[in-house]
Amino acid sequence: MAVSTIAVLGAGSWGTALASLLARGEAKVKLWGRREDGLTRSGTSWRNERYLPGIDLPGDMIYSTDLRATLTDADWVLVVVPSHAFAETLRSMRDIGMPAGLAWASKGFEPGSGDFLHEVADRIFGTALPKAVITGPSFAKEVALGMPSAVTVHSDNDAFANTVAKALHGPQFRAYTGNDIRGAELGGAMKNVLAVATGIADGMGLGLNARAGLITRGLNEMLRLNKPLGGRAETIIGLAGLGDLVLTCTGDLSRNRRLGLALGRGTPLAQAVADIGQVVESVQTADEVMRLAERFDLDLPIASRVRAVLHGDTTPADGLRALLARDQKPEYGAELKF
């Protein structure tokens, strides 16, 4: 069987971790980044000291800042850049040539339009190109270290979903498949907003009961928004939704949770983002989640309060007080009938 060549675009923590995972399998991996020193040699291994310090990465990966060279002869492309850079990256790819298949592990919405990333990909490459999203509970550091993890690959093209999942799947990494791209993308994006809420509560020292309540009610908000969008409930209660939500809300490797922790402890937003030193997707994603909620006339109290905090319209303490002051109601409304 011929060895597949996979181009991975984006040498941040998650792109580097996925490239190293693929390289440990049977694929030839070419990783593209903007910085000449994005990866540096350490003996026979690579290192990404900015995003994954101290972790040895497979030395047979090819690292380049030349996008054309990276894309040349690639069987399929995996894009792992922040959501705000997703469209620009795809347009640069299109200027070079059409890939045979496109996957992405980016999470969020296109700024401005609010489009899901699969809608951006369809707009730039057309609907015929095989496409897939990789999502689920997976911190980059743990994947790079070879610790057990599980994700899900969703695509309208079953054959391409299986191609991507098989390349990722290994002794310490499980990759499942599905065909609900919209639901999978919603879960991967919205969990970042909800992680800010649990981070704020933990930063304020409100306890484990409050954290569990916010996670559970946050899942309810995911389900309510997912339904009118046409996503399936089982996607939201699986790896793409609940799995990623629990990880991001409870694990301190999460940038969005750390943002919430800082805000809950009284750190100003700009300082909290600067201290994290990487893109924090929730700041823009909260606006897009609430734009969707308003389109469908949905009340999403947790997401709404997070947006208000991130815009400086309320304090974390006042936002949580407003949540607690809401009227008693049934746990599940008529709109959530499974």
C-alpha cells in the first residue's frame, strides 16, 4: 500500500500535535507554519518550543514556511489555524491548486459573516470537494505526548471520513466517524463560550456544585441551538459536544477556561488574554453564538451572560447573580423532545 502524503497547515500547538500524531502512523507529513523557527531540531527530533515546550516530535516530519512546497503531492490537506485565519488560508490554497480532500481541526465561526467553517470551505472550494471536520476532547499537549485521546471525524463523504480517521487512529488515539458536520462544528465552537462561564465560577471560588450545574445547563443550551440548525442530538451528547465541553470546562490546559478563571479573579479582559499569549476563540465565538440564538429566538442565558462579560457590559459577579435570579422552570422545555 502506498504511503499517504498529508499536508498540515498551522504550526501552533494543535496543528503540531496532529502532525506529530499522523507522522507516528504510516503517513508522510509535511507541516506548514509562518515562522522560520516554528520547529527547531533537537538531535533527531523536532521541537516546537513556543507552543509545546520540551516535547520531542517525530524527526521525519517535513517543516516548511513555503505553502506551495507543502501542498505539492499531498493526498489531502489538514487545516489547523484559528478560525479568523481559516478563510485566508483556504484562499491561499485555492490560488495554488485544488486539493483532493480537505479536513480541518479549527473550531469557531468566520468573523463577520458568522458562517460555520464548512460553509466557508464550500464557498471557496465548492461543494463537490470531500471535506471533514476533526473535533472532540483533545488537548494538544497530551496528544503530542502520546497520551490516550479520542476524537470524531464528521463528513458528508463517508469514504473521506474513513480516510482521515484511519490516518489518525492508533494505539493511543481513537478516531470515530460521523456525518453531522454542522452539529460537530457547533459543539466544538460553543463549548469555548461555556468554558469561560465555568472558569469564572471557579475563579470566584463558587465550588464544584456550581461548575457541574453550569456544564449541564450549558449542554442544554447547546442542544437547544443545535436543533433548529439541523444538527443531531446524538452529536451534541457525544465527543463533539459533551466530551469537548467537559474537557474544556474542567481542564486547566484550556485557554478559554483560563480566561474565565482570570476574569473570575478580577483580572481585566485585555490583560487576561495577553497573559494567555494565544488566540482565545471564545471572545469572538460568543458573538456568533448569540447571533444564531437571536435568529431562532432562543434564550441562552449562560452564553448571553458570557458575551456581556466579554464586552464589558456586566461584571462576572453580576452575570452569575443574574443567572441565579432566574425564575424556576422545567429542566427541559417542549423544544427538546428526543
